[in-house]
Amino acid sequence: MKMTYQKRPIGTLLILRTLQVLGFLAFLGGCSRNQTLAPGKTSPGPAAATQSARPSGGELRIGITTEPATLDPLSPDNTSDGRSILFNVFEGLVKLTPEGNFHPAVADLYEIREDGRVYTFRLRPGILFHDGQPVRVEDVVFTLETAMQAGFNGFDQIDRIAQTTENELSLILKTPDLEFLPYLTIGIVPKANKDREKNPIGTGPFSIASYQTQQSLVLEKNPRYWQKGAPHLDKVTYVFIADFDALIRALQGGDVDTAHITSSVAQQLDPSRFDMIPSPSNSVQLLALNNAVPPLNEVLVRQAICYTVDINEIIDAAFYGIGEPSGSPLIPGLALYYDGSLKNPYPKDILKAKELLTKAGHAGGFPLEITVPANYTIHIDTAQVVVKQLAEVGIAAQITLMDWAIWLKEVYQGRNYQATIISLDAPQAAPRGFLARYHSQARSNFVNFSSPAYDQVYDAILEETHEGRRIALYHHAQQIASSEAASVFIQDIWGFKAFAKGRFGGAVHYPLYVFDVSTIYRLPPALEAY
């Protein structure tokens, strides 16, 4: 399917831009405090995280265009939308906070030894699974060992897991690692549950009540939840809608209460009917280039593409000027680790791009197929701009739209593509969650980036215990991925959560692609009417 680019008008978005800037600054402030527990110290349960009294009851209907690939938290094939939903169902030994810290969850106390090799956890007394069964150390060991066998990022760092007492266990790592805590947010499951896909059981604030493919997934309040005061809602229904246009009609027609929308759609909604909350995607949108497919296997060709694609023009034309350029495989929101010098590593230079293509033997350009998931309007809009830009150097790009399930199978898992446009998040709020996929041996390295220099630096990160040197290595890894043009790293897309006006409160942001519905509450009728 060939698509042509049509330039879209750029409206005046003073209010939206102001909201975006304020939200972004607040987000960066939270992320800059992202840190793990100091070595040798213990962390108690999240007394400060106990939610204040809010109105309880009611239902929230969320419109969404993609279904979870799996309901199993121990499947490495889950997608960002799936993880966003399961965030409310499963919990790890620790849990991410909106401030970017990690509080105990299934555990109520943990300790990191001075050398960073031993992590010890005590299980929270009385914590129960959704089915009423107590969480045992055996369940935690089973969960972590399953994640190790499944090849989850970071879990190859574990040397062994030892049960020290009836309610305590220790993880012994192969090498010191003071940044291992984010990996332990993986959802703890019962060892006795033999079918996690059809019968998902966790400890989170909600349990899964029903799931009808292509229709809806219903969460219901967990009456046994350990954290006092949460959740507020009785029920949350995810309504699966075939495409984005239908999603907007459902939002406008009142069939759903909320949906994540782009800045372009925000202009079309009546502000008297919707509360608009700016939010980052906490993911990197990229023009992913399959480094194993000619001519993209040539670094000069990939660099030429980088010099041709104008990131700022994409943000202006397809996102009405709202977005945060990345230029790196890491989101700018992880400010402590992000290399700010990469904001625009390849300023648009058509002459330079043509020179590189000529050196690579492609002076006349070449055809390029850009495969895009059909359910993501934002990526289709981006592709239209990219097609126009690539034509300036003779690259005849063509867009092929693909069903999401087929895209996952053919592109992400099968690596059967030339180029694609997608946003990549991380399962953990940590720099390695974003950077690990570019290691040549990574299971998730679907762009087939293979760089001995990158591998060497990334491996050194895993062994470095000095924070300053580790941050420098993170910067170096990003610089290698950029200089060798692993792909074109575009932006962290900023959008909005649109809620039915005056009906809900409590939305919070995390430095991760999740939607915490446990904090959402229905406003009292008087306020709702107001």
C-alpha cells in the first residue's frame, strides 16, 4: 500500500504547549530523583505511599486500540500496552513510585549488601494472592527462576536464589550491581498456578474478572489488597476499539470515560467536555532500521538516513509541535543517565546525506519499505513525513500498513522487515531497560544492531560499581548507538489523557509506560455536576 504525504496545518496551541511544558518539567523533576537504596541500608514498607481517603466505588471505562499480547507477566513477549494493564494486577518484590523510586510491595523490607552482590528480601506479613492463598517464598523463587529461564533482561545476572528463612530470601548476583532493584518489579505469581494465561493471579490492587478478545478486559477491586485505602474504584473496563478514529468517536459519544490521545486529537475535543492531562509516553519513537538487511547493513547508508530525517519537522508536522526529541535510545526523562548532547546528533544535511550514499554506492537512492502497525495513527502520521523527507535523497520509501498481531509476529519477533516506525518503552524504569535491546545477543534486538564496541561498553556497565563512571558508560553506549546509526531515534511522544469532564480525579504519572488505575477515583456527584 503506497501512501502520499499531505502537510497538515500547524495550529496555535499556546494552552496545550504551556500544559506540556509544565507537565514535562514536573516529570523531569521526578525522574531526576530516580535512585536506588544506598548500599548496606534497609528500606521499610511504603507508609508514605498509603493513599488518603477518597470517594470509593464506581467504574472507569478506558478506550484502547491494542490488546495485551499475553496476560502472563512472565512472558517476555508482552507489549507496552499489556504491561500497562498488568501493572494493576501484578506486583513484584518492589514497586515503582511516581517519583521514580522503588518501594517494597510483595516484600516489606529489603537490604542491599555493601558490595552490591546480595539482595535480601523479607516477605510482607499476611500478603495474599487474588485467590486468597498466602504468598510464600517458594512462589517468589519460582517467579524469579521462570524469568531467568525466559531470558528476561537482567536476570542472567543472578547466580543463585537462596531461601534464608521461612519468609526471607536472598538473590546472589554474579557480579556487583547496584542497579538491580528495577528488575525486581516483575510480577510475583503462585507456583501452583499451571495456566497463567487463562487464570492470571497476582497480588495487585485489581484482579482480572473477565477477558473477551476484541471486546473488553474487566478488572475488579481486590478486597484483600495489602495497601490500605487502595484502590478506589470497584471496576475498570478496558474497551478494545479497532482503530483510533473509532476510539475518538467512542470518547466523544460517552462510550468510554478516558483514552490516551495525541496532541492533534486534543485540538478536536471540546475543552468544556474533557479534562486534558498532558503525559509523556516514556518511550522512544524511532524509525527502526533492520541492520541485517541490505543496504541498511551499511553504516554509511544508515547515517545518510539520519542526516535526511528531520526530527523537528516530524514533531511540528505530525504532532503540532508537541514532543521531546531524543536522538538516543534512552528517553530524556531519565535525566541522570540521558546524554543531552544527542538531542540532535544528525542535523538535517541533504548534501552530507547524498555524499554518504554515494560513498556507499547508492548515489541514485534505493527503494525502502516502511512497515507500520495499522492501529497506531501517530506512527502512520510520522511515516508520511519520513517518506517525503527520504525522497529528497532519492530513497523511494513506501508505507505498508500491517495488523498489530501480524506486526508483532513478522517484524518484532520474526525480524522480517526493512524499516518500521514504532515506540519502544522499557519494562523497567532504568536505563538498562532501554539500552539492553541493542546488545548483539539480546533477544529483543529486533533491529539486529551488532556492534562490538557497544557490547563491550554495555558489558562494562554491568560490572561498574562507581556511579559516576557508570553514568559515563551509559553516555558512551548512547553515543555508539547514535554514531553507528543503529536506527533513527526520534522522540518521546507527548500526548494527553482525556477524561470525561469533572468525573474523575487522581491521575498520576510514572517514569514508565503505565496507567495506574488504583489512584483514580470518582468525584462526588456535586463536584461532578460542577
